[in-house]
Amino acid sequence: MPSVTSQAGIFPLTRHSVLVAAQSADPVARSLAIEAITLAYWRPVYKYVRMKWNINREDAADFTQEFFAHLLEKEFLNSYDSRKGRLRTFLRTCADRLFMNQMRDCKRLKRGGGSPHGSLDFEQAERELATVPSSESPEARFDKEWVRSLFALGLQRLRASCASGGKMIQFELFELHDLEDDDPKPSYSQLAAKFGLATTDVTNYLAFARREFRRCVLDQLREMTATDQEFRREAQALLGVDIR
Amino acid sequence: MKQLSDRIVAKLQAEMQVPDLAGTRYSVVRHLARGGMGSVWLADDMVLNRRVALKVLDLVAPADDLGALLLREARILAGLEHPGIVPVHDAGTLADGRTFYCMKYVEGQTLAQHIAGKNLSEKLRLLERIAEPLDFAHARGFIHRDLKPENVMIGAFGEVLVMDWGLAKVAATGRKPTEDGISMVVPDPQNSSRVTGQGSVLGTPGYMSPEQEHGGNEVDHRTDIFSLGALLAFMLTGSSEEAPAATRAVPRPLRAICEKAMATDPNARYQSAREMAADTVRYLSGEPVLAYPEGWFERVGRIYARHRTAIVLVGAYLLMRVFFILFARR
């Protein structure tokens, strides 16, 4: 699977570039754009179909790969209109339709067929799925997975930015303090001792990393949305504030 | 790609909302409330060692328009120095590009919370105190345009504050502002018209005057009189939408005050908040209210209620005299 670091090189961070490229006539640009969309959405789609349609893991993995292949081949995204709804809702609806069509046509999913990406980590996704509460709806899981993917891509972006800017200590501090599940998390003084820094430096470095992380996530989101209006709507939803 | 647990994702999500106060004198304590264009955060002012409230624009709001609007709100508040209007201490831009302003942290209750269990006279006294800052702002040419129970706070020491001047507008026909010699803020009317979207519908249904609801440009300070009437209706009936006229529990003069304040035609309303408050005070004092032409029987009843002790004493005295005369003749 291509990394976002490489993606950043392919796609300059222009506003809304991915959606525009995915709807363009240029097959190379389209293919790269669908690849970026796949990176952000394969996990939500996989978990959604597993939960919603109660299909086994192999069929869900096949369906997920076929879905993104359809996205590229059938030019699904050309019918997406950001004024009518969010991209993620559109993709979820497309997944439902494709699944229903396949059921209607009694078409068996071709194992491993038509995949634009050979290395989607379905095993890991399956392990994560095992921890999902049974009361949660597939739609809620889809949205949560979308946020998780977005944050993970933002994190990759942050790592790349810190590496190129000579600020890997800031990134490592952020990883250790903010991204680990361990309880209790290391204190600022413990981190200072570990990295040979003053405690105030840890405070400042963490503040920098958090600020940069926020910027990276919003950059990523901007790239994955079609218009400023959709970006704001999605960002408001992401930040958990009311949408007016 | 690093896998993030649901717990970490939720934590990061919450953290993304926290304003970046790097380089400022403030540190965030907790989230207080969410408003139309941003959030209010409780913060520590580390220089003066006191609690303050920070109103911070949404992270993804279109910075040009809403940033200017928030700054404009801060300037309006800074210019309206009145005990009934929350004072602003500071304003600026945060490291993450968001506009903010710092104001006094008001610990207290909203109007709706405060009036629970209060009697009629306490509620009317409260209305009088809400009318004061409103009248003060009107005199300086500002219209609030979003007066509602959530925007009135009663502080820990009983102080009444009119909050959230985010929709405030410079009145086209305000009264002369310098009668009392207090200098007034002169905001850029061109800017204010633009950022408040002149001609667009702003406000809260149930408290918004008809002319404001239609989004017309001719809204003046009497739109706040309508809201003040709706606020009185809310205090009397528990709902701004329920016409007090339909509630027999509300005395007729008070129903009339609400109806006058909430008249569709601005010319038929009270022409100032002070005038409306004076009418409620008249009611409290047992005097006739301007909004209600009372009948002869009602007048007698009101006079009796107002001077009950004196009337009873005089009556008792006269009765005693009659008995005395009758007894003396025998």
C-alpha cells in the first residue's frame, strides 16, 4: 500500500485536489486520486459491510476491494455532488447499492478480484472489529472509522513534516504522550528525563506537535472534500460541534 | 500506518477543539458553552490570577467574515460600560489563527433557571433590571437582536447581565447617544452592516419581532422591545410563544403589557425599554398601567388593593362611630 508520505509527493497539497482529480478525465490523475480515497475509506467500508450485511471476512474483504475498483472503473464519483451531501455518506450509499445489486444478480464476489491495492490490512481491521460494542450501528461505526482513518493519515502527514523539518523529537513525544493507550501515561518530567530535555521544552514541543497535528488533519480533510462548504461541514462534524 | 484506538481517537478529537493559547496569558480550564459562531471557554488569566471567559471562533469558520464579526462584538461590548453588560478585557488572534475575546466570567444562572420558584413581583423586578442595560445600549445606538432567556444571566451577587451581543447591530435611527456625557463607541457602520448580514434573518424564533423575521433593513431598537415582551411572557407563562392573553392566571394589566410590547406594528409598541419597565413598575405599585385602560370596577378594586389597610381602618372607624351613635341614643 502506498504511504501518505509518497502520496504527498504525488499530490501537492492544494485545496480539494483529490476530489477534483478523482472526477477528472485524466486516467492517471483519477487512479492516483482513487488510491488516496481508498486509503482513507477502505477501513470504514470494510467494517461497515461486515456489520451491516453480516458477511464473512473473506467476502467483506473481496467486496471492499471490488468497491474501490468500481469507484475507478465505473466512474461512480462523477455523480457525486457535494451540494447534496457529504462524500462519506455518498460512498456509504454507493457501497449499499453495489452490495444490493450483487445480491440481486446473485453474483458471487470474486475472491481478490479487481483490487487497486494489494496490501490492505484486513487482518488488522478484523482484530479492531472484534472490540466494537455489539450495540453500535454500522453507520456509526462507518463514521468513527472515517475519523480514525483521517487521524491516521494526518498522523502520517505530521511524521513526514516533522522528519523533513528536523523535529522528530516533537513527534516522538507526541506519540508517547498522546497516542499510547497505556495508563498512566508518562509524565512531562519522565519524558524530559528520557529525552534529556527540560520539562518546559516538553511542554512546548508537545504544544507544537498538537498544533501541527491539527493542521495536518485539517489539510488532509480539505484535500478529501470537494468544496469549502463541505470542508467546513465535515470539520464541524469532526470536531463534534453543531452543524448550523 | 499507526492504529489509533477508539479512546485515543475520541481524546484527539476533543483536543482538536481546544483553542491554542500558546503565547497568551491564558490557559484553558474547560469548555463552557457553544454559541452561534464559536465556543466559550473558562480560562485562567495567569497574569492577574483570575478566572475569565474566552469566546473563541470556530476552528474552521470562514475567518474573514466571522473573525471580523467576533471582533466587532468585542468592540461593542467594550464600548457599552454598564453593570448589566458583561465587560470585555482583551481581544486578539490566537496562534491557530482564531479570533477571540476575553470577558468577565459570570458565575450564575440563566434567566430560566433563576425564575424557577420566584414570585410575580420578583419576576417583574427582574424585567426592570433587564430593561436597564438594554435601554442604555439603545441610547448609544445599538440593538441587541437576540434577547432571550439564555442570553440573560443572573450572577452570584444577584447582578443581572445581558449577554451575547454577537447579533448586535448599529441602529439606523438611534437616539442621540451623548445626552449623559458618556462617550460612545462608533463602530464602522459599513462593516457592521456587512458582517451582520443586513437583510438576512438573524435571531431566535419566538423572541424575534416580525420585522426582524422578514429580514428587512428597517429593524430598529423596537425589535428588542418585542423580545423584551416575549421575555416577560416567558417569565409569566413559561413560554414566549404562549400568548399571556390565553392564560387567566396572568393579571390583565400584565397581559396588556406583553401584548403592547409584542405588537406587530413597531409604532404600537412601547417606544423604549425604559417605558415598558416603568409600566411594570406601575403595576407593582398598584398604579394604572399605560397599556391597559381599566374599567370603573377594576379601578375600585385596584385602589382597594393598593390602600387596603387604610380603607379597612377608616371603615372600621366609621363602623365604630355608627355603633357609638346608635348606642348613645338608647
